[in-house]
Amino acid sequence: MMCWTLAACYGNTGTSSNDTAENHTKSNANLMQAGAASQTKPSPDEPAWKLDTTPITFDWYINFDWFTSKWGGNVVSDYITKKTGVSLNFIMPAGDASEKLNTMMAARTLPDFITLGWYEDAVLKMIKGDMVLPLNKLADQYDPYFIKVADPAKLSWYTQADGNVYGYPNASSSPTDYQKYGQFITSNQTFVVRKDMYEALGKPDMSTPEGFLSALKAAKEKFPKVDGKPLIPIGLHEFTETGNFSLDTYLQNFLAIPQQKNGKLYDRRSDPTYLKWLKVFRQANEDGLMPTDVYIDEKRLEKDEKISQGRYFAMLYQWSDFTEINQALYQKDPNKVYIAIDGPANDVHDAPTLAGNGVSGWTVTLISKNVKDKKRAIAFLSYLLSEEGNKDLYLGEKGITYDTIDGKDQFLPEVMHLLNTDRKAFDSKYGGSYMYWMLMDTNMNLAWMTGMDAEPAKQIADWTRGKTISMTEFDNLDPDPTTKEGIAEDRNIRLWAETLPKLLMSKSDAEFDQLFTEFMKSITEDPEYGALVASRQAAYERNVQKLKSVLNQ
């Protein structure tokens, strides 16, 4: 999703040493307001946040080290604080995100709100460890309006075995959303090239193994240096302890490899077409087209720097991560930007099956048992996920950042201009367009998106339209990480992450085949392999049934 700018925040400060009688009077008035609010019974038809707008600061942990946004000092956050009384103190990991979160979980010192990827093991660990509160119970007690504004399909999808819902997603699309908004839904998964270099090479077809390798070689020969630094012919996501997004799901999706066959889950890693293309990348490595830093120096900050320098010829990468950079490149020279083109394809050239938002969304937000004020927390969560909250987060304050123009609420022209020309300045001044993305509803914002067709983002987004599908039925298949099946899967995933770079660095296709055969033998001979396969299959079948019920919501 377009989450270009993100980071650490500040909240309200304490009473100063020169406190005055006037301040005490205001403080007492606030206490009286809070006391009166506590005696008011919340209504399912009225937002509970309106009952108490006294100042409060919540600590909010964001489990991404690249998040750098602050609360306060821009139109959106200041407006929301003025309106609701809530300020936010963002907390982020300084280094390894999982280490920071695991430390807080072990010490049971989780802050008020926690936002992390729905796919992370920590979500289930927090629920199983009784560290987070059920949102439905908080709503019943403090804010029944939550049930009115929350999407029933998302609540149904996230209902746990105990009947409770502990997290609410952002960037989530139900099957009904796909029926309603399908033609507008885009994917983050793209194959991009540097426009000027690609055109100078004659716009080669890179959808075949031969064309792909030929284009990479030609780019390296024609453009060996970029401002004195070596060209990197192909860029990928970071290699991690779980694998590499670019060479795992992205490549498999570009090749339109199915995730199930005849109702049975399919291990796409063993697909002949996938292995054929992995050997293409192996050959690229042997030919010197994948320098060492592709393997060891591809963390987000390092990659951002290289993209801003235009050092990659091609990338199999998620485009939202470099949208702001690409916009800056466009301002300097429209020809030196990255554009999406047809990338690796299967032998019959089926259209890619790119992942769009599913019901699971991108991240989930949970409320800790340590929360300082349960009532204000659920009320604020309800506000953020509601249409009102999403509109405030996206457009900001009427008359300041947006107005009703031609019968439609939309950004003022000068605000839109800044958004389309300098995202960093826009974030600093206005903070809109989901700079605070934790509860964003990407379908709601279609009502307010006008003029959001500026290049170079438009070309990339448009390329993914019609190629994007929901893959929700394949979400949440992983077993509980504490079970024998979960432990076996962790071994499986980590072994694949160790094997993948070895496959790419192998000296020949024969050595590649030997390494892959050894990998498959290791996982299939695992004593828990059968139980793991059965567990994932059962989860998939439950998802299929759950989606049927979701469609009836």
C-alpha cells in the first residue's frame, strides 16, 4: 500500500513548574467532563469517543523499523487530537523488530496499541499468552458503536476459536469488496525497469528466460556505471531468515503458478516452471549480473539509497516502497524513473496472478491488556476505522486541506499539487493521504481520491490492474508456532531460506538440481511433515468455508 512516510512520536507533556490557577481550573473542568462521561451509557448509534475528549496520550507500538512518522505538528494529527483529545506516542524497533517485540512480550510490557503484520507469529503468541484484549468484549462494555462501524466480514474472518476478535486489519478487502471495487484494486507486486535505459536497449521482451538474461547483460554492457558507481542489473527484496519475497511469492505469482490443484494445496517451490526461472537467476548470478550486495546489502535503507541513485536497471519489487523516491526522480528527469513492464512469465504467457488486498489485509492492530484506559482505547479504535476517522486521516480538516469541490470532498488544489510533487513536504505539512495508515480502509478512500493519477505512480498502478486477485483463502494457513506442526514448519521455512541463496550461487544446473533434491528430501522426511501438510490443508478448507460465510455477511 502507499505508505511512503512513517516514525517516532511525542505525546502531551506534564504540568510545568509555572502552573497557574487558570490551568488548575481547566484541569478540574477536564476531570469533571471525564467524570460525567463515565456516567453516560454508550449508545450503539453514537461514537463513544464523543463522550470524553479530555487529553490523553496512548503509546502505540509499530513493528516496522522503517516507520518514522510523528504525531503532532501537521494538519491531520493536530486536527484529530483537537477533535478527540487523543495524542499518540509512537514506539518503533531500533533494530530487529521481532527482537524488540519478543522482549516486550516476555516482560509483559506491551504498550497500549500494537500494530504488526497479520502474518507474524507474535499475533497468535499475544492472543494465546493472554496479553491482548478481545475487541468485541471491549465494544460490548464500552463502545457498541464499534460493531456498527466495523466490517462484519473482517470481524468474522478474524474471530478466533474462543469466539473473540483480538485484532482489526488495515488495507483489507473482502470478496464483496472485490465484486464492488475489483477494477480499481491494484497490487504492490511489480517488475520495473529504469525507463531511459530500457528504451535505449530497444524495449526488450523480458518475459522469457532468454530475453530476461539478454536484457540484463545488455544493460550492464551499455551502462556499466551510474554516476561513477557500478550498475546493478537486477534488484530484489532482502534475503531473510524466511526467504526472499521477490524470488518466492512474487516470482511464483508472475508465473501464475497455482497455490492449489483440485482442492489440495500445492507446493509451488517444486513447480517445474518455477525451478526453470530460479535457474535463470542462477545463470544471472554466474554471469556476474547479481553482485554480492544483492545478497547481503539489500535492507530497506540501503536499497532506497541505490534506487534514488538510479543504480538498478530492473527490480522485482514492491513498488509502494519506492514511490516517494520515484516521484523525486520524476521531478528531476521524467525519463530516469522506474516503470512497470511485463516481467517473467510462464511458457504460455498467462497473465500474472498478483496478490491484492485480502480480508486479512496488511497489518492488524491490537489493544494490550496493559492499556491505560480501555474505554478511550476502544472508542479511539472505533473512530479510526470508521468512515469518519478514515476521512479525517485521508483528507484532514475541511477548509484547511480539503473542501467540497464539484460536489465531491477532495483535496484543495494546492494540497493536491504538493502531494503529487513532494510527498515528504506534504507529509510534514499536512500528514494526510494515510500517512497514518494503521487503520486505513483502501476501499473507503476511493470516494475521496481525485487527481491521484499523477505520474510516475499512475503508470505502475495501472499496469497491475486486471492482474490482481484475492488470495485470502491461502492466508493464515500456518499452524500454531508452539505446536509440533508449527515447529516443523519453522524448520522447513528456515531451511528454505538457507537453501535459496545456495541454489542461486550453485556452479551449474546439475548442482542446483542436487541441492534442491536434498532440500525436498529433508522436509519430506521430517517426522512431522505429514502432520504439517494435514494441518495446512485443514486450515485451507476452513478458509474456503469461512469465505463462503463471509460472502453472506
